[in-house]
Amino acid sequence: MDEVPDDSRLTFTMSINEGVVKSEFAAKEEPSNILLAVLMRPLVTAESPIACGRVWRLLKDAVDMNAEIAANIDDALVRAEAGQIPVEFNGRRITQQEIYEVLASGEFFTEKAEEARTLRALRFGPMADFIWMHFYSYCVDMYGIAEAILTATPPFASRDEAVVPDPRCIYCLQDAGAFTSEEHVIPEAFGNDDAVLPVGYVCDVCNNNVLAELDEYLANFEAISLQRVINVPYTKKGKLPRAEFGNAIVEKRMPRLLRIIDRNQGDPFQIYDTQPDGFCRFNLHLRSRKPFESKMLGRALCKIGLGMIAFHVGRDRACSSRYSVTRSFIRGEGVLDNNLILLTKTGEPHTQVAFTWFDQEGGTPCVADFYGVLMFFNLEEEPKLVLDPNDPLAQDFTSFNLGASVPTST
Ligand SMILES: [Zn+2]
């Protein structure tokens, strides 16, 4: 909860001049408001198992608490749901909670047909901005309520720091020093929360000095970074994806709103065909920012590979001497005398990230598929991965040696 900004003030102005109503809600693209809306989503959507209202109903009878505070939370929930300013639509009073859900499901997070239709009907005159005001007000109100529930329920108010049993780092084998964070095997920037190693598997030194840089390199690797910004709505921490190119920055402003910032008046975005229904076709020209570093990419991928072994088989296997060379390669202290094979011809783009490794006696081959960009490598030095020059498919791939001091291609 401490990720939420505490300055989420909302102001809405409306003026009537010669019969024309003007309204303004300037904060709808305010990053702190957007972050609040993203982080509050699992606590406010009715389907969520941790929705505030649901959690409160379960807790208030089960936990011994001050009756006055409990009554205040009950009142606050009723007020947040209704909203402070009454809104009528088609002769029926609609609540702030309903307005929130219409915007959340009709546009902000997803585009459900019925909510999108209601949203279009609701957007007339000053209501267009008023909807945004209600949307964020609901998030602010519910944030206050969530905080009050946490404070009022003693079992949740003070959690003991978890003791890490038997820590050992899979990347440097250290078992002393600080181990304070869990580790996302596939970087968090890809919105992937499925494979997470518990606290005690990766030391803070590796995490901060090595892995963070590798994760960042992969997230910004230009062959996949645009796809990442398009396909990742937001991370669990509420971060919206962003990618930097030589001539432009592409960033997500809201979970479904992209902004392209031109860095040097080169006009990277050009519309060449606009349809009557408002859809258009466009070209987006993005130039690379820095030279490709095959070793950095190889290290970032091996970091995922070793993490996957720890996640699927266990830490002992990842810590085995079989991966000593891999470990020093990942840390940037040695080489891995093998090849990284990369699909360099345009593949079939898709919206998923997948990582597969093969558990076999000789070698640990891995395949990473990031939105259709395929990368093959081996976590071990033997057997060597080589492209067969007689295979016509090989022409679509390029091989980079991870043992050489200068990246070479064959
Ligand atoms: Zn370590």
C-alpha cells in the first residue's frame, strides 16, 4: 500500500457562461492518479477475491474490534459506493461505483462491449470529465477505506518480518549477507508474475549489482521492447511500460493508451490511411539507440534459464557445479563458450512471452520466445549449438558466440 502516492487530490471545475457549460478535470492523465487506479484495481473490482467490501464483510465479524471504528468503515463504504454528487442517467440514479466500473471495464483496463456502450451514452457535455472525476474519487475513497481496514484489524496491522530459512544465492552461491527480496525469473517489466523465486534464493548483492542491469537490458532490447510496451498493460507494482529508441520514446500513459514522443522532430509516426469509422493505418519508424550487445543478451537469458531451473527443480540443482561457468558468465566475470542463436528475420509476432528449457543429461538447451522473437542457447558449454548451413531455415537465424571477446556472427 505504501506505493500509493499521498497527494492524490482531485479538483473539478465547472462554469456556465451565456448558457454554455464548461467543465474541466485536468487530472485524468496525472501519473499519480493513474498509478492509484492501477494499484487499487484488485481491491475494488467486484470479481476480485480481495475486493475491499468482500474482505471487510469477512473480517468485521471474525475480528474483535472497536465498534465505533467498524461503524465508520461501514458508513465510508456506503458513501464511497454512492458518491458525493448524485448522477441520474435514463431516469435512474447511478452510483459512483457503477460509474467507476463503466469507465474501468469500458475503456481504462479493458473494453467490454456493454460497459463501452454505456460509457459512450454517458459522455455528454460536462459528464465526459465528470466520469473521470468519479472514477478517481472512487479509487481515493476506497484507498482510504482499505487503509482503515488494515489499521482496524490487528492480525494484519503488524506482520513480523519473515525469517529466511537457509539462504543461498543461486547466482554466486553465497549463504551469508543480506537476502531481502524475491526474484522474478522473467523480469517484472514483462508483467510476468508466474515464476517468482522466494526470498533466500538470490542475494541482495547479485540482485542489485548484476541482475537489475541484465533485466533492464532485456526489457529495452529493441527487437522486443516495442512489443513489450504494447502487450504489458502494467506490472504488479503499478508501473506502466516504456521503451526508449534513438528517435522516439514509446510509453504507456494508461493501461490502454500509448504515447509516442518524437525525440528529434523526425516524425516517427505517420498516418497514411484513415477509415470513415475512425480507424487508421500508420507507419512507426523506430531507430536503434545503441549497438547490440550479444553478451549482455546472453547473460540476461542465462539468468532466466538458471532461475527457471531453481523454480522448477529446486535450488540445489541450480547451485550444482554443472552451472559454475554459467554463474560466472551471468555475473559478467567469465565467458560461456557456446552460441546464442537469434531469429533475425521477421517472425510471426504474437502477444506472449514463453521460456522452455530441456532437462537432459548433456547440456541444458533453452528456447526463449519473446513476442515471436526466438532465441536458442545452452546454459552449458557442451554441446555447442550450431546452425546447419544446409538447412534453409538457418538463413532466418544468426549465431553469436558468447565466448568471444567481440560479438561475431556466422
Ligand atoms: Zn548472489
